[in-house]
Amino acid sequence: MVRPRPAAGGSTVAQRAQLVFDFADGSREQVDLLGGKGANLAEMTKLGLPVPPGFTITTEACRYYLAQGEEPQSLRVQVTMALRRLEDQLGRRLGDVQDPLLVSVRSGAKFSMPGMMETVLNVGLNDYSVKGLADAAGDERFAWDSYRRLIQMFGRTVLGMPGALFEDALEAAKRRTGARTDVELPAEELTALVESFKQVVAAHTGREFPQDPREQLDMAMRAVFDSWNTERARIYRRRERIPHDLGTAVNVCAMVFGNLGETSGTGVCFTRDPATGKPGAYGDYLGNAQGEDVVAGIRNTLSLEDFARLDPASHAELTQVMRRLETHYRDLCDIEFTVERGKLWILQTRVGKRTAAAAFRIATQLIDERLITEDEALHRVTGEQLGQLLFPQFDADAQRELLTRGMAASPGAASGKLVFDSATAVEWAGRGEDVLLCRRETTPDDLAGMVAAAGVLTSRGGKTSHAAVVARGMGRTCVCGAEELDIDVETRTVKVNGTTLTEGDVVSIDGSTGEVFTGRLPVVASPVVNYLERGLDAALAEADPETADLVRAVDRLLRHADRTRRLRVRANADTAEDATRARDMGAEGIGLCRTEHMFLGERRVLIERLVLAEEAADREAALAELLPLQRADFVALLTEMDRLPVTIRLLDPPLHEFLPDRTELAVKVAVAEARGEADPEAERLLAAVDRLRETNPMLGLRGVRLGLLVPGLYAMQVRAIAEAAAERRNAGGAPIVEIMVPLVGSVMELHLIRDEIDQIITDIAESSGAQLEIPIGTMIELPRAALTARRVAEAAEFFSFGTNDLTQTTWGFSRDDVEASIFATYLEKGVFTVSPFESLDRDGVGALIRTAVASGRETRPTIKLGVCGEHGGDPESVHFFHDAGLDYVSCSPYRVPVARLEAGRAALAADTGL
């Protein structure tokens, strides 16, 4: 078990603190201390809902335990006092031999981590109290079923035993009796199973199953604390960007029993459909079962409509509770409940995880129901969710072969090779394969495979099973409960309707319909992309009602974000086609036109000739050929973006990208020599390449250095830009063009190149008769440029932060190499929680940006400030750029809607604290 180092001074504070709170004494405002589950149990208790009594051990106690390796001494005393209050309230005692009090011990972190940490039910049962439970309940089968569940859960979660040891014994018992499910096992078989389980524990651990109820409670509590740092919990937190130092609370709650016969059961429900957002109660119910049976997906569930027919009174009460909780929390609520012989108990509630489509629909529904404001609705959706809605969907007109159907648990279109375990999913995905994780049911241990897979397919479980809940939270496509799948993990095959598929066969799943198809299906643009490209009216004209509802919701919240945001949003675009797409997505200009992308393909030879030219005449000839090509590029771009700003970056490739391939040249020379011949041209080029070759091209002759050392190159580009702007202005257009000089490290570099640029613009303005106002700025992509921004601003009218290279040069990472070689280990060890190329490093790179912003504005108060690295489309980074005072962000066209939404959310967060 990995534990963080002790925090200085934390031990004394924890020893003195109140570490245990009765449910009746807390509230949801104490989520940092009580965790989400504990805070919500306290809140529901205050509301007078039927919550079993109990108490919460705080996250502060957990942090102490993880740091010190033992719980605070005062915790034992506080737990004893809380336990006695609970016993007095209920008139029963933990482990009593006549009418025992049993408790559940469950985790509860600040942020929901479904299935990632431990739960132990029925704590307090032993060889003596099980008989008292049987007498008190009048049901011997129930008592022994509860006892075998305790040993099974305790062995797996507290003692660290493989779950298969218990499952094998359970399956053997079913075979002996002919039972299809554990519910059908008779009392005498369960009694024998308990003895078998106890023997398994003793053989595997070298100790007897603990009979002391308080020892069970203390061991379960420590197991919950330890589960904070399990591999699956750390993987989940890394993916969800949850800090590792929060710790979990522990909730000790009086047991209520859903496995007390046909008038009992357990379920999970949502106040709205978390997959689609449709209004109305939605969930799963299992009769004669405990809560873990529903979440684990080991038995397929009944619907709430079935529950209403089985127990109308409990269903009616549950409906009232659902409405009350949704009104209180003003959001979709996820509720766990148990019915014990006709009595409804509410075990948990939380704001429910939902799919991206459901998030947008529910947010706008709640506006219309007058439960939340438009600002609150914008806060309820995220750029990441909007990004998921931009993903393609299966082409409805394509030929397809239906294999089977399951439950539509998490929408999307996913195709990939079938794999039957998490380790294979991780391995195959790591080598670039698209995979679908196919399981009977998933468990928390499958998290790494679910992260790696394109989608998840299970044969068991409902829409509230582990697979469904976690997939929805991650935005993974998921189909659950496809009962016709006969999965054989041993032979790595699955049989369905007469077809046998083996591991590696390609399958497609539609998480919106629950359909499973053979082969890889073609995809088409999502309806949200269709709306962005064609407009709202055109998209609605051909949409079905459900799709139309989603499109309206996205349009409504994007428009509100546009009204709210301060940051402008531009796009990175290099061609007129890119620019058209950018405008469709709502871009307000081009923040980065990378001119090196204009020299690919057939034009590459012209740049090669320019770079390798040894004579001025050869260089001038190459430039003369390039000039009209560049001018035509810029005319097309400025035409498409008329009246919107276009920032054109002068050439910035590493030099080696414009040199002939050295290996090919060396082979040519060697082959010629082997034949006793000569290839003078190949020899000349090889010598030139060797002369210009660099050890580290990314830090070599590129950017402004190329402009200063290759005569005429930047002059040609500036001339082409100015002539294109003049042509457009004389044709009646309104071009707004800005020239950006890359990789400046010294203001003197910018002064030198700017003298040449200004003269060319002046000359062309005079010769064309066009009025040209072309600001000259620089890309801040080197730490030195950021640290000397006060001086750089003397020559720059705008800064655009190139955060990709700024991250690279600040960290000393080569972004082309470290993703595969370093980042997996760094993420695992917690050096960072997310790649700094994915989300901006606020402490390092962000500090440089803030320094440059302040220094640049000191010198030039009107300086325009933007960012053009891909961080400009990252939701978290957009919030940083808003806070840092930038004027705009620029990102790839398909990230523009994401940036627009997040810019609006950032403004709300700054102005209202939402």
C-alpha cells in the first residue's frame, strides 16, 4: 500500500479534532469533511427522510491514517461514543446474540468515485449473533445469507483475498442444489457455505474469520481508508483529475435488509434518465437482494414500473422522495434505496452522473421549470461534455448485421476488437488498437481496461450497474445486459444467436440504442456538428424529436456562453477550407495560420532549393517561384475571413523538415560507389545536408533565426501577405491581417526582422495605393521571451503564447518523445495528474504567462494578448487564460465550440463564483 509522507503538524490537529459526526449533526455544506455520501446522508436526515441512523468518520481521520500508518488515538474513543448513541437510539447492540445491531461500513469521498473504494455490509455477524438474527427476523435463510455475504465481502475487501475463491465455492453450492441464482439456495446450504467460506479464509490468510464485532468494524474502517490508494482508485482520480490528497470519509450506518424475502428488495433510481435526460423516474430494482447485487450487475434487474406493480405503496413513497430530493438539490439525483418488509429506506443520494447529451437537456429543462437560472445551467455543462457531442455516430444508411441488443447505458458509436479482460484491453490499446472490453459484468478492478477501451459491452447488469455508471462518468460508449451473449473467458470466445466470435474479432456497439453489430460500421457527423456547420433551422428541419431537443439545448447554452464570455475565440487554420470550418464553428478570427503547412507536397522542393542554395541567383529564383503561390494562399484566406482578424505566423519549421532525407541520399551515393559510378547531385546534396544537419532541430535553426540567416525568406512571405491584403482591400474587402514572428528570444531579433518587415509593408502600400495597417507581434514560446516581455513589448504590438513549445522548453520535454517514454510513469507516480501538453501547467508555464502579461502591459498598455497552442481548446486551460487576462484563445476548428462554452463558464466563475 502506497501512503503519502506525513504532513507536518497534521497529527496534533487530528488528535484534537472532532473526527466523528452523527448523521443528525452534519449537513451537505460539510462535504470536504464528511465526504459526499456522509454530507448527503446528513442532509437527508435533516429533511426528515427515512434514512437509517449512523455516523461518519471524517476525511481528516483518513488523511491522518494514510500519513501515519495508524488512526488517531482519539478516533477509537469517538467511534465508541457514536456507536453507543446509535445502539441506544435503536435499542439493539452490535453483535448481540439475541437481536443484533448490524452496520454497513462504506466509503464516501468528496467527489463521487463509483465503485472505486470499499464497502462492507452486515458487520457485526458472527457464529452466535447469526442465530439471534435468524430468531429476530423469523427467517433462518436470510440470516445465513447475510453472514455468508459478510464473510465474502470482508475476505475480499478487508483481508485482500481473491474474489474467485468465494465465487468458486458459491458456484459449487449452486451446482449441488441445482440453483440458478444465489436467491434459490436453501438455508441449510447457506449454513454449509458459511463454514466453507470460513475455511477458505483460514486457509488463505492463516487466521480465523474475526468473531469480535468491534474488531470487524475497526478492520473494515481501515480497509476503507486503505482503498483510497488502491490502483483502481488512483487511476480513476487521475482520469477525473481529482486530487490525491483529499482522503475518504467512512460512513457507518445501521443495516436495513433488502434480502428479507419477497416483500423486500433494493434498488437504484434517478430522478431523470441519466443517459438521455428524459424527465421521469428511472432506475433498477431487485427483489430479495442487497444493494451490492444491483451495482455489481450479477443479476439482471427489474424496472421501476415492475417495482410499482410489486409494491405500490413503497413505490409511491419513493416517487415522493425523488421529487423532494430533486427540488432540494435542484438537479438530477441518484438515489439508493432498500425496502425491508414493505418499509422504504433511503441509503444514499448524490447529484447523478449523466451523459453529455443528458447534461445539456437537463440543464435547459431545469431553466424552463424555473428551478435554475441560465447562468446556473451554463455552469452545469462542460466543454468536455460538448466535445463528446461532436464525436461521429454510426451511419444509419449503412449495411449492418445485428448480433444482439442490450441496454443503452452510455451513448456513442464505438467499434473495436473484442477483448475479454482488462489487461488485454490495456495491452492492445497501448499498441494503437481500438478495442471493446467484453465482460459478463465489470468490477472496479476493470477500470484500467475501461479507460483503454473505445467501449464496454456486458451480458449482465442494468443501467445502474458498475459498467453503466462508470462508463457514463467517463464518456465511454456502453451497452449493458445483452443477455444473449454467452461469454467464455477461458476460451476467449463469445457465442450469440448461433455465431461464435473470438478475441480480436471486430464488433460495433451503439450506446444510444443498445444494438451490437458485427464488423466496423461507417460513421457520420454528429447532429451537433451538423447544427454548427449548417445552422439551427437547417439542423432542426431533418432531426427527429429527441435529436432536435438536444440541438436546441446546445444552441441555447452556447448562445448564453457567447453573451457571457469576455474571451474572444479564434481558430488555428492554414487554408481557406479550414477557415470556412472555423467560421461555421463560431470562430471570431484566425489566431494562428502556420505558413509552413503551405509548403508541403509539391512545394516542398522549392523550400529545399531555397535552403540548400549556395548562390544568390539560385536563392532568388526559388523565392520568385514561391511568392505568387504564397500570395494566392493568403488572398484565399483573407477572402474567407473578411472583416475578421487573421494572424499569420512566418515560417517556423525545424530546419530538418525542409531538408532531403539523409538516409535516402546516403543509399544513393553508396549504391553508385558500389557500381563504380558517381552520382554528383546526390553527393552534393548529401554534403549540404550534413553541413546543415542539427543534433536537436527543435532548438536549432527555426523561427526568427531562419528569417535572419536565410536571406529573403521572411521578406518573400511578408511581401506575399502585404500584396494579398492590398489586393483584397482594392477589391472592396476588409482584410484584418497581423504578422507574427516566431521563436523570439531577444528583443533585438524582433527589432532586426521588424525593420525589414515595416519597409516592405510601406513599399507595397505606396505602390498599390492601399491603406495597410498590419500589426507586428511575436509568439511567446521561450521562457526568456516571457521573462523579458517588458522589453519584447517595445517591438511587439501583440503577444500570442505558443503554449506547446513554451511547455516543451519550460519542462525540457520533447513532446514528440516523452508521451510514450516518460508520461505513463510520471502519471502513475503522481509527478503530475494530467499531461502538461493536454492541460496547462499553471504553476510553471502559467507563471511565465502571468509574468509576460503583466510585463508586456507595463510597456504597452494596449498590447493584444492571445494564446494559439492547443491549450486554447482545453476546458481547464481556458479558465486559466481568462483569469490571466488574455484577450482571446485560438484552437483547432472543432475545439472552437468547446472554447466558447468554457469562456462563458470562466466569466461566470470569475463574476459570480459559480
